[in-house]
Amino acid sequence: MSIYGDYIKSVIRTVPDWPQPGVNFRDITPLLQNSAAFRKLIDSFVHRYQEMDLDAIAAIDARGFIVGAPLAYELGCSFVPVRKKGKLPFKTISETYTLEYGEAEVELHSDAFRQGDRILIVDDLIATGGTMLAAAKLITRSGGQVIETATIVDLPDLGGAQRIREAGFGVFAVCSFTEDE
């Protein structure tokens, strides 16, 4: 967890019973609207990764872009979007993953990485881990090396971070929420 983790957690809004009864939705928009909090969020990632030798930030569509772009800028590395199927205009590779209610697919340009590139994957939240794992598989298939996965929020009760670790990838979360918080 980040040194700013408790502060950032305090700025994130919990919306009970959305999008369905029994779900506590973790809304990051207050974090983005608060300039001091947003700076501390980006600094949390910069401080963790500034001394690592990274070639690119791979950010997951769409909220991962919010953190991924300024982080890539601050670290002086490239920014690569991992998009939902059908959003990239050039030749792509794709990975399907399972959701509670079906399947989804993410894509990456086939020329996004060179063999051995060192990649950090960024998203806003880890729930079940499916999207992050799909992105990691894409990057590995494209020749990149996933250095770590990073997120603003981890929801450990849903087991996603554990699944990602079991697949052999490190996980960094700025803060986490259990179901009863």
C-alpha cells in the first residue's frame, strides 16, 4: 500500500447498492475531482516505480488510462492502451476472459511491444482479476515482460489479486476495501 493509501481511500466514495442491491460500488470520481488527492495518487505510483527500468505502461480501457498516461509521462516511458474489442484501428491480438455474466475481450496492437520490453500494467480496480490477467497474457504473448500489475483499489474479498499472484504476477494497490467497509 502507498504512504498515501489511507488518505486516498478516504476520498473514494462508496455508493451502496449500485449497480445492484448488495454491491458497494467504489467511485473514484471524487478522487479525480480533488486536485491534491489526484496528485497524491499519481505520486503513489511514481514513487513506487521511478527506480524501476520500465519500457511502457500498459493501461486498461478506460479508467486505467486516467492513471496510466500521467504515470508514463512522469516515468519517461511509453503509454500503450489495452482496449476493449473493436477499438483499435491496426492489426491486433486479443484475449477473452470470463465475467460473472458472460465473456469479454481485450485487444492490443500487435506491434505494441518489442521482445523483452518491461511493462507495468495499470487499471483502476482489481475485483475478480479477469481483465488484468487477460492484459498480462496479451503482453506476454506479444513478447513483453510484465514487471507488475498496479491499481488504485483492490477488493481482496473478490479474490482477484490472489488470482493474479497465483498466475505469477506481482500486485500493487494504493488502497483496498473489504466488503464490510
